[in-house]
Amino acid sequence: MTGVTEKPPTAAASEPQRGAGDAPAGAPADPARTAAEGAEGVAESQTAADAADASAEAIAVPSPVVLPRWVQLVLLPLSLLGLWALAKASGKVLVIFVIAALIALILNPLVAFLQRALPRGLAVLLVYVAFFVALAGIGFLLANPISNQVASFSHSVPHLIKQSNKTLLELQHTLNKHGVHVKFIKQGETALQTLGDKVVKGSSSIVSFSGALLSEAASALFDVVLIFVLSVYMLLYGQRIGELVRRAMPDGDGTPEDDYPALVQAALVRYVGGQLMFSLIMGTTTALALYLLGLLGIFHDGRSYAVVFGAFYGLMELVPYVGPILGALPAVLVALITHPISAVWVTLMFIALQQLEGHIVAPQIFGHTLRINPLLVIFSLLLGLQVHGIVGALIALPILSVLRETVVYLHRHVVFEPWNRGSSGVL
């Protein structure tokens, strides 16, 4: 149709060109040769894929940020001094924001999980409702046995006082027989009676622990409400805050293992989980040990008050540094009132538990959570206690976990410009 005469293809053009080593057409293919060629093709494809992956990884890894010498010499020290001055001037305000931020970081994984199916605002609401319901449920489960044991102890206080006075009277008679004339029975009765009155009043306060806790919270209602509101806002704007932090910090490689907000959040979650597990283990162990002493007849009240003593010891484990000592005091005092020898055995039991806690339980749990040298842990606890009392000691370890992740992240992505001096320098 176009006026161009088409020639039929020649045999040479119709047949594919063969190399010198190719088999002629129609000849059977060599299986060994075909397999070798296929293996070479796979190897070449794999090599190309590995090279592409290596180049992609090389592109994904960001180059470290280099701090110039003038920043190291001037700007960095001034920034640290400014932050220190701001922290001292802010006082309680900074503590409130830090506590709110810690709460938001701890609850954020649950919010992120619920956000897969719900709006973020509804997810935050459900997480807080579940949190308070869980606290109320734990308190309800523990309130009945603890209140029963405390009430039983308050009723047995007069009997304990009479038994202690009898023991003092026998001791006085024994000393008189050996020529040691000491009249301390009246003072002993007065002291024990005063101690008994205080214990009875204190036990009634322990029975109404929830009311006392609410009254304490009411005295600091503004701070509690402010912390609650701030943590809610931080959770609602958590994604924006995370993006802001990512822009402020050096770039990571884009993986969760090198994402600064994710690393900080994971460190706090590990700390909280380890602390709760540690308190649960120590409280349960204390209750079982006291119950065993009661069964053996060494500390008779251990069978009756094992739950309340164990719960109090586990709760005090949440208080750093002085918590184990405060947790052991009620059981030791009760044993001292009933029988001094029992107090010795109870004291030895708590010493053994604290040795178990310090050498086995704590290293195994916190070794996988804090990942911090014990000397730094002790220093941070003492510093927090000195700066803001018990509250400072409570938030010292979470802050230390955040600082640890910050230092490790900056160490990977920040390089200081070297201070190399020439040989012709003056100094």
C-alpha cells in the first residue's frame, strides 16, 4: 500500500545470531552448561541487589553534625549555664512540667496503640479512664484484707501492752535477785502505754488511708490538676511535639532504633515496668517471709499481718534510697513490742531481703531497664533528694534514663571539630 516492495526475510536475518560456542539449531542443549549459565545469572542479580542495598543504606545513613570550635568554646558553655539558671529560677514549675512530660511519655504507647482504630483525643480519654479505673481496682482489692488486718492489730494492741509490761516486770525481778536494783517498771508502763495509744491512733489512720491520701491531694489540688491538664495536652499534641524534637535533634537513619523520641519513650517504659516488677517481687517476698516466720513460731504476728506488711514494703520500694528502711519499720516495731527476740529475727530477715534485693533482684531487673552505672544512679538519687526532696528523688531515675538516651544519641550523630594546633603555635 505504501509503494515499497517488501522483501521476505532472509535465512540469516530470521535466525538468531549464535556465538562461536553456541549449539547449532536443533541440537539438544547441554544441561550442565545451562545450569552454569543460570547460576551465573543468579549470582550477577544477587550481586547487583546487594550493591543496590548497600548504596541505599549508604544514602540513608546521615552524616554526623560537626560542632565548630567557637560553638564548643562559647555557645555550648553559655547554653549550659543558661539552662542551669533557668532551672533554678523556675523551681516547682519545672518539676510540674517534668512530671507531666514523664506521665505523657509513659502513657503515649497505649495512646498510639488505640489511635490505630480511634481518634487521638478519644484514645487519650480512654487511656486516662483505664488508668484511674485500674488504680481504683487495685485499691479495692487490697483495701479489704489490709483494713481487716489493721483492725485486728489495733484490737490486739492492749494485749501486746500487757504482755510487754509482764516481760519488763519479770526482767526487773530477775535483776533484783542478782542485786541489781532498778525500778523501771513504772516508766516502762508509761512509755508502753503512750506507745500503745499512738499505735491505736495510727492504725485508725491507716484504715482510712484512702481518705488521708485524698486530703493530701486536696492540699496540693492545684499542682495535681495542673499536672493532669499538662499531660493531657502533651498527649493530644504528642505527634507535633515529636516532630519538633526530631527537627531540633540531629537526623537519624529513619529507623525506630535511631529515632530519638522513640528511644526516650522506650527507656521510660522500661524503667516503669522494671520498677513495678521490682516492687511486686519484693512486696510478695516480704509477705511470704513474714508468714513463714509466723508458721515457725518466730514471729507470731507474721501470719496475721503478712499482707499489710508486704504491701507496705512493696509500696515503699517505689521510694528510692530510704524506701526499704521505711518499709521494714512497722514489722520490726510490732515484733519489738511483742517480743524483743522476735524483733532481732525480723530485722535479720529484712537485712537478708535487702541483700537479696541489692545483689540479685535489682541488678537483674534494672540491668535491663536503666542500663546505667550504679554510681550514677546513687548520685542522681542523692542530687534529686537534695534539690527537691522526695519528689526529686522519685523523678531522678526517669530523668537520668532520658539523659542517658540523649547522650548516646548525640554521641552517634554529633562530632566535635578537633582542636589541632600547628607546630608553629605560640603555646
